Amino acid sequence: MKSQNKLHRLILLPALFLIALGWSSCTVDPILDPNNPSTSALTQNASLGEIQNLVVGAEAAMRNNLNNYWDAISVVGREYYRFSTSDPRFTSDLLGKGSAILDNNTFYTTNPFNARYRVVKNTNILITALQNTKATITDAQRKAAIGYAKTVQAHELLMVLNQQYENGIRVDVSDPDRLGPFLSKDESLNAIQNLLNEANVDLKGSVVDLPFSTLLYSKKASEFSKFNRALAARVAVYRKDWALANTALTESFFSLTGSLTDGAYYLFSTAGGDLLNPVFFPLNSPPAEARVVQPSFITNAEAGDTRLSKAPKRTTTASQDGLSSDYDFFVYPTNVARMPIIRNEELVLIYAEVQAQLNNTSNAVAAINRVRNAASLGNYAGPTDLNSLITEILKQRRYSLFGEGHRWVDMRRYNRLNELPIDRAGDDVWMQFPRPATEV
């Protein structure tokens, strides 16, 4: 129970601090922090404006600590190096240098974990507020809004599980004083899938609008369902439930002929109080603070692949801690560039994977060619047995989804972590991050 209470405090402390400041005045009502709301103030009879604030706060908080999450899994997955003279753990712990191991009580483990559960807490408050509000909304709107909240929860929980893997995660955290148990990896995936499916029951086919605005996808419940089903397809693939993945794709925004960039994104801006893209660095940043491409991304690429534009050549080689690269990580070219949550190019490649697993070879090859042709490459001409197709699909995922948080997860789920490059003698490729010290 001690560790459970610690997690509760991490989530609620900022809000309670702001409320305490509000109580110090006898003439000014407290202004609640929408990023970390107080349960007592919002769950009894929230107005539509307060519900909107909860949504804004949850969507804003979804972007917190993305840099630590992306750096952690991208460095472990050998997509890029994160050079930082102020913190050598990026090139020691994450790459398993010498005797270094992953720490269960440092930024790359605890910060993403806490940030994602903070969003889950906020959406639990949103669900309770929706259940109890006396504001004028229809029952269909209430159900759809709860479906929205559960969809966001599922996404955040999946990000935690991506790092924790066989450690499993807590899914039931609705009561901070009685947190549910850690589930196994498979139980966690099943619970996330069930959460998405529950949410979709009240989203799919609904003719109502959500009773609030959202920047994630669409205010129309039936359209937001397509985002839910896209996430469901991703989870189903992780679970190797190819039939469910196939069905979810047909109900999502997947399109074999549509724009590969269609989808849901994190948004950033220079507006006061807003966030900038947390993984942007200018071209040719000094090696003291830089993200540079792991060299095999260049050497393993096919000639003419236009996706190499994500890795432009530097004017000078960047070197640090026995590592070097001539190429910048430049997936996000400005400090306000949006970052994908899930987009159609991933769905096309999920479709290719599903069709290959279902032995629909021609469909799998057609999807592979859709992505290859978009990158100015010719049609796939290799073998069409399952192993060869999966190898090709993983390669296309590597280049199409570069720096979007998939490479390490993909290689792990196909038991191919041993194929990731070892940068220095004695380095390690980790399977998962340790459970945070506060949860042990």
C-alpha cells in the first residue's frame, strides 16, 4: 500500500497545491489546474465548461514527457543516439555500456510512467464528472464522451506497457486508495483491448457530437470511433489477434489509397503556456546536446529511398562516448512540428502484416508496394513466404515510422532484438524497462 499511495500523491499533489493557494483568499474563488484537477470539485456537478477544461487538461498532459519516452525507446531500439554531455545515461544506461543497467529510479523510467498515469487519473475524473453532471447533455452524448475518455486511457496505458512489457501494468487505478494489481503482459494487453472495445460500443455508429471540443481527432462520435479502431488494430497486432486487427482496420480511418499522413497527432505551438515539440533540435546541433541517427539506418537503406530525408547529413561528424554519426535525426523539422499518435501509413503496414499472417499474400504485397512506391522505391520483388514478408514489413516500418516509437517494440514482438546493432563491444539491447522504484 505504501507504493500505491506514493503513486496517488504524484498524480494529485500539483492540484492540491493550487487549491491550497486558492483557499488563502476570502474573496477570490480558487482556479483549478485543468491538467491536475481536484476530484471533489469536479465529480459532483461539473458544468460543461469544467468538463471542457478536463478534456483540455488531459490532451495537454498527453504531451508531457514525450521526449523522455521517445528518447528511451528510440535509443534502446537503436534508431538514434541522444548525445548529452550533461547526462551520460543516454549513452551508458540506455545502451548497456559496460556494466551499466537500466535504473528503476531515474528520469527515463519514472517520468514517462508518472506522466501517462497522470493522464489516466485525469480521464477517470472526467468519467466520474460525466456520470454525475447535471449539465444539459443527452445520454448518447454522455456515453460517447465516456468512450472518448476510455480511448485516451487505453492509449496512455499502452505507452506504459510498451516500456514495462513483461513487468505488466496496473490497469484499474480508478480508486487511488485501492489501486488494482499489476497484471501480466498478456493480461495488460487484453485489458487495454477490452477498454478500447468498451469505448467503441458507445462511439461506433453514434450520430451525436461529443459535448466538448477535442484536438485529437474529431468531435463527431462516429468519426472518433475511427481513431479508437486504429488504436484497437495496433493492440490486436501486439496480441497477435489477426482477425480482430483486420476487422478493426475496416472500421478505422485506414485507406490503402488515401494520404499516408492522415491520422491523429500531438499538436504544439509557440503560444504562451503551450508546449514546443520536445524532440526537435536544429540541424547540425553541437554534439553536447543532439539527436543523431544510428548509422545503420543509412547503410541498410535502399538506394533512392526518399525517407532518408528524415536523416540529413551533418556538416561535421557528431561524436560522444565512443559513438559517432554523420546524420541528424530530423523527423520533426521545426519546434512546432506535430508528432503522430497514429496515422494511415502505420495502418497500411498493419494491414500488410495482418494479410501476411492470414496468408493473403497478394494483399500483403499490395500494401507493401503502396508504402514502397510512396518512398520512390519499386515494387517488392522478394520471396512471399511468411518470414520473408514479415522481414520486409519490419523494414518498411523501420523507415516509414522512423522515430515514432515503433522499432524496438516491433523487433521485440517478433523476437528479433538480437538483430539490432550493437554499437560498442559489451553493449546490451534491453527487453524492457524496470518497474519504477515507487511501485516495487
